[in-house]
Amino acid sequence: MRKQGELLPKDFRLLDAIIKKYEGKKEFLICILQDIQNVFEYLPRQALIHVSEKLEIPLIQVYGVATFFKAFSLTPKGGHTCTICLGTACHVRGAEKVLDKVKRSLDIEVGETTKDMQFTLKTVNCLGACALGPMMVVDDDYHGHMSQNKVDEILKKYSSRF
Amino acid sequence: MKKVKNPQELETLRKTILQEKYSEKPCIIISEKSTCCYLSGSREVVEAFEEGLKNFDLQNQIDIKTTGCLGFCEIEPIVIIEPKGIVYQKVKREDTLEIITETILNDIIVERLLYVEPVSGNKCKTEESMPFYKKQSRFILGNNRFINPLEINDYIAINGYKALANVLYKIKPEDVIDEIKKSGLRGRGGGGFPTGKKWEYARAAKGDPKYVICNADEGDPGAYMDRSLLEGNPHSVIEGMIIGAYAIGSHEGFVYVRNEYPLAVNHLQNAIKQAEEYGFLGKNIIGSGFDFTIKISRGGGAFVCGESTALMASLEGKPGEPRAKYIHTVEKGLWNKPTNLNNVETWANVPLIINRGADWYSKIGTDKSKGTKIFSLVGKINNTGLVEVPMGIKLNEIIYDIGGGIPDGKKFKAVQTGGPSGGCIPESLINLPVDYEKLTLAGSMMGSGGMIVMDEETCMVDVAKYFVNFLKEESCGKCVPCREGLERMGEILTDITEGKSNDEDLELLEELGEVIKDTALCALGGTAPNPVLSTIKYFRDEYKAHIEDKRCPAGVCKALIEYSIDLNKCTGCGLCLKQCPQDAITGEKKKAYNIDPMKCIKCGACYDVCKFDAIIKK
Amino acid sequence: MEITLNGVKVQVEEGWTILEAARFYGANIPTLCYYDGLEPYGSCRLCVVEIGKDDRAKLVVSCIHPVKEGLKIRTHSPRVVKARKILVELLVARCPTSKVLQDLAAELGVDKVRFKPKNEDCILCGLCVRMCKEQMNAEAIGFVSRGVNKRITTPFNAKSDKCRTCGACEWICPACQLRCHGPEPPTTLCSGCLNFSPPCVDKYEDAMCYLDPCVACLIDKNEKKIGKKKK
């Protein structure tokens, strides 16, 4: 996880490699931003400015795209991202209660990161794993059939403070 | 892999594959190549079988085939032993040894792993005997059983790409369109527009190049049919797209997959590569002279990009804002060129129609809704899964015969169809035949196929609030009715669930709803009031209870319920006390406990753990 | 080509929008996010009109919808009027201090606002964005985020080196124009001209109110009937 800050020359070379992969074409803006997010785990400001210059797209348009799509984050995320599925099937099976419990345990609201930068809480509108609902995803681990009383057990696995 | 240069070579290839791979060799089928099957632990089961077969030196005599979704998600991980077709449910790593020694080596069935019908208590040995599968017509999804999605040869073995070869060499583009028109196929993404007509317009449209798009931005929460099709049988979609492109005159195609489906993207990428190697994609397809390529584009996490104009904007690298469709996308779509966009399931139906003929296809279904539809049957239902049924089947057949009814003996209340654009269908309409027209008449819609079952413990006002909040989050924000109107609808619904509203609010909701429907820019806003209006139509009493009596009959709306302990049922076991985050429960062991209403935050943790049904929510 | 506008058959040119045709023939369709000379945007939806008939009648935005042979247009059907009123009610609730919106509310006969007032300054009509891009060739500002979080700003909310501080955005903004003097708390509506004595040019050099038609003189029974004042 990198901290928000100056990009190094090697970071710019990486950006250029990504842009080159898509032949510097304007229509691949979203794909380029997705690749950048995969590497940096968020979209650094300098990266957006660099992309705007190289693709010759006005910066406000790049910024507009970066803020429109939920998949993009403009701030660094916490060590672990905890995502609760709020799809209809999960909702009907009590996903809100699971979310409330996570909010209480981590003491943050959706979209926020804990003070010690360990967890970021997000929600998603349907992961498509409805048979296993309610679903909670921590990083790349999927946890199905969630209920309130399972939350702390699972969070413990990722952080000693539990 | 050598490129296939004509239909004869394709048939030769098919025969070779069948001879090599598909003799009567025994085979273990495990649905591991699907996101939720994988998550339920099927990978471990596969590994256990691999180890086990090696231990018994059987790895050359018995195949293991890993497939995509088999439909009956409730009993995953599923293992099928061929050639007898014995189906084992909820298989764990520890079970594999017994399966090998009993069933595979000695033809003895492991009774405890068979699916048991809840009502009769009968044990079911094969798919055919399971009520879940009996009333289905699994023409599309059923093929998943025979295919490892990473192996193109499996698809070819079941007549894959035969339709394509036929079309390219024997059928003129206009005749392909006629055949699709005759079949009566309609868009499976929600719009239900006649597919043949759309292709006809696209073909007639002036402009070059023309584009073909597969909309895999399946955003309806609770719907995952498209994901399972793409993960389990990507070639069926690819073949459909190539046929469509040929009919329209397009040489460039896109599949726009939502960001949250990495496995589907993976399988699709692999399938495209293999298809190119065989010459089914790229230049001079099967030696016919027709060129077509497919690129994959990933969404950025925006439900609105399932709307066709927003999707195209996103493909062009812009924010996914829809535009008015006074000029149709078949005439001016992607980069202002003629574009034909269809849903994943629609594309998957195309090779089926070409192979079996429009006459055969049009005999399935009802007058105006032909063919089958895949529904995701989820929520408060015993048999959660993906079901493929002929159009016209009755709702109660789906919910009770296939779905096995409501769990825990609770009562059916409503079924929500059509996702956030649809509505709730109540008990009184349980005999409704499922097709485009009937669902729309009932105030809902077919949508992409999500079918969410709700029971007596679901609050319909809460459901309406849920959908409005969902759409509020996903709105692009461009037009006033959707952006402002949905927020205000959400506020009113929140007030209702908190007991802070009056009768005028109900009227205001209806008025707002009508205006939003009339004036919104796109279908997201235009159909957003549907869940609210349909729940008010069928469950007005429930709204009135919240508004006038300040009461939530289903026991869901926190502000209107209170948790208490039934003194007659409580045994003083102490489980609830341990769970309570607010220390609101007090009592002595073995004596009835008590909840302090001042401290209680109504999280429901106690209700969840109590084994004696002693917690009351009212 | 020929279309029917409010029951009257009229001739229009190919390429006109319904709004252009209607205004050419004097039908008064209210607009907010439309400005002659800028690309139509279709976000406020106030300019909706009803086309088609019976089951297939629907509302479309006239600033974008092109005229077609035989189109039947109704600019003030009950369905349209009801829609416009609710839309203005929503807008006034969002931005009660905008005089343009308060005037629109009075003009359309909106007499109550049933939503809790927000205190936004911007109605997201996008006129400033289009002005900055199309007329000033700067593209310094634009839309950011989506849904209820949508707003108009510069990249990263920071000072933009593309902005030449020309002030065109402020000039064209309907919410930045004369601030309304008094949204009344219970209704969030201004009703200023009904409360003050007629503020028309007869009495003041700089007329306070540009309401068209001006209701002040219509309700003032003490003074001589001056007749309708136009803006």
C-alpha cells in the first residue's frame, strides 16, 4: 500500500507503459485508469494529470470519469477493504444487520477508513453470489452466509486489534 | 490448434474430439468453474478427488470435469458421477474418499449425500428425479454440465459452432434475420424488444463501420444469470455474436462486462483466444471470407452503465451518462455509428435457434413470449438457484414446485421481479403465467430475470425504501426528476419507516412517482418508481399501518419495533446476553431474562441466536 | 413539413427541435437549462411536451426532440402542467434563494413546496459548463461524481490554470442571478411580489421584480389598472 504523495520517475515510466499498452487512445481512458488503480491501489492526482496530458483529454474530463465510477478511489485505501453486499437477495436475508455490526465494530461509516488505516468499509450492490448471501468480502476473501455474530471472528483474522 | 477452414473440417474435428474424449469413460463432474460454487468450497473437493484417484491409481481411467454453474446453487458443492448421473449434494473434502471407494469402485450409492425432497422425504439419485429440475427446460443453461469453460473442445463436442458454419456457408444475412424474427426471440436484458426487428433496423441503418455489443453489465441486485452463462459457457455467447454480426454486417464486437465479474472476464478472454486459434474469430472465419473480432471492456462500477446509451458512453471513455433515445442506437450508437446491443442471454439463444430452427423454438412459450427464460430464484426460498423455464409457466410452479417453497415454514408474501425497475407481485397473483405482457400488466416487469422471494418477515415499505436508495446511489444525476425526485421519495419512505409521516405523504409519493416516470431521461429513472408504486398498490394496508398506527407488521422497521423476551419460552440459557452489544439484557441463569428497552439498539443479534423462539419483535 | 401544435397545423423546417418550432409560433414553453447558442442538454426537463396519442402518448423534452412529419404536440396538456409543477417544486426545494426558480414557481402556480428545503446554490443545469467549453473554449469546469453527489467544480476543487476568470459562468447562471428577497419559511416560496407593494418601473427606477406576467398590478385594486407589464 503506497501513501499519498509525490510520484517517482519510475512511477511515471509505469504510467507511460500503461498508456502505451492502449496505444494512447482516448476511448481507453477507463481501461487505463483501471490498470493504474490496480497498480497503485488508488488514482494519484499526479497520475490523472499525466494521463490528461498524454491522452490530450482536458483534465476536468479525466477527473469527471475518475469520480463517476465507484470502482475508482482517489484516496489511498486502508490495509484491508471490507465490502458488504447490499444486493436485494442479501438485503432480504439481513445484510443491513451485518453492515450495522461491522460499522459498530470498526467504528466507521461506509466509505471511511479506520484511524489506524487498517480497514476501509465499502458496500457493493450485488456480487452475483446470491445463493451464499449475506456476503462479506475482505480483500479477495469471500465470506458467505454471514450473520452479525460471525463478524468479529472474521475481522480478527485480518487484524490483531480484535 | 489448427484453423478450421470449412464446415467439413469442423465436422471432422468434432468427430475426432468425440472419439478421443467422449467414450463411455466414467467421469466425475464438479461445478467448480463458477464464482459462487468456487466460494462454497468446490476447489477443495476437486483437489481431494485428484489426490484420491491418484492414490487408487485411477487417474487414467476416470476423468474429472470441472464445469460452470449447474443451477441448483442451494446444494453446492455438487458432484455428479457419470455415466449413471448420480448427484451428490453439499460434498466436502472428507466425503470424496467414500465416493471413490463406494460409488466409483463398487457402484454403491452413498445415501447420506443424496438430495432429500423436503416434503415427501424421498431421496433423489439423478437430476431428472429432482423436483428442482423436473419443470425446467434447460436448453441453454443445461449445457453447462457438459462443458469445462476453459476447453473449447468440450463446446465443439456438443455441436458448438455448427450453427455458425451453417449460417456462413448456407444462409444469407437477410434470411438469418428472418429466422430470428420468426422465432419470436425478444431481448432478455429487460426491454423485451423483438431481437429480429432490432437486427433488421441495424442492417438497414446507414453508416460504417457497424458495431455489435454484448451487454454483460448485469447490475440488477439478485440476478446472476449472465455471470453464470459467461463463466460456464462463454462460447455460446461468442457464437451468437458472430452470427448476429454476420446478419447485420458488422466486423467489430464488444463485450462490456461489469467490474465485479473477474472470473467471467477471465473465461471469456480464454474462450476468445481459443476461438481465434481455431479460426472461429478473426479474419476469414471458417474460410468463409467473413471477418469479426471481439474485444472485452470492463465496467467501472456503475449500475447505470447497463443502460445501452450509458454503456456506449462508457465504451467511448466518457462518464456513463445516458442520452435521450429519440435517435435510436441502431442508427447512431457507439461513436455515432449503427450499433446493435443485446444481452448475454439473448446472444446465447441464437445458436440454439439456428440449430433447432425457429419453428421448434416458437412452439415453446406463449403467444407473444417465445422460448425459455433463465431466472435467479433467490431470497426467502428453499431451493436457491438459477432456473430455466418456458415462458408462460405459472409463478406458483416456480416458487413451490421448483423452488421448494418458503424456508422455516414461513408464509409467502411477495415475489419481486425485474430488479429495481420492476415491482412486487403478491400472493393473490400467485397463479400468474410468467411472460413479458402478464408481468407488465401486473405492475412489474420481466427485467433481466431476478426473482426475489419474500416472506411474512419482509416489510414491503422497507423493500421500497431499499430500491429507492439503491437507485439514488446509482443515478447518474443528470436529470432533475431522477436526481431530486428519488432523493425526496427516499426521504418520505424513511419518514414512513420511522413513523414520522402522514397520509398526505402517501399521495405525494404517488404523485412524485408518476412525474418521475413521465419525465426522467432514461429507463433507470423512468422505472425507478415502480417498486414504490407496485408496493403501494398491493400492500397499501402495510403502508397505512406504518403511517397511521406507527406499526411495522413484519417487524422490520427499527423505529417501530421493540424487542422483548417471552417469559414462557425463555430458559435462561444466556446466549442472548452474550451477543448483546449494548449489555441491554439482564437476568439470572435458568430464569427468564429481560431486555432493557432504553439500552436496546434493535440490532437483532439476540433474535438471531435464540434457539427457543423466545425473543419477540413487535 | 407539417406538424400539429396545440391543435393547430403549422409548417416547420427539417432539423428544428420542438422547442424552436413552438417558440417560433409563440407557444410559451418554460426552460431552465436551455440557452440559445449552447448545445441543448436536457437535464431540467421543464420543457417537456406531450406527443403521440392515447396509450402511446408520452412526454419528451422539446429542447432536444426533433420535429417529424405529422407529429402532434401539446405544450400545456394537464399531464405536462402537472409534471412542470412538480419539477419546479423539486428545484425550489433544492435552491430556494434563486429568483429565477421562485419566479417560475409563481408563474406555474406552484403554491406549496412539500419537501424539506436544502440550501444548495447550484441546480446542476450545466449552463456554466457548456458556456465555459463551447463559448469561452476553456473547459476549466465540469461535472464531477454522480447522483446526489454530483456537483460542478474544477479538477480536484483546486484553482485551475485553464480558468481565465472571465466570469461567463457567473453571468449565465440562473441561480446566481438576482437573489430572491424572501422565501417564506413554511412554504419555501417567496411570494415577494404579493407582499410588497407593486415594485414596478412606475415607482422605482430599478424594478425589483421581473416576474412575467407581473401579478402585482393584477392584485392591486387601489391603483389604476395599468395593464400587463412585459419584462
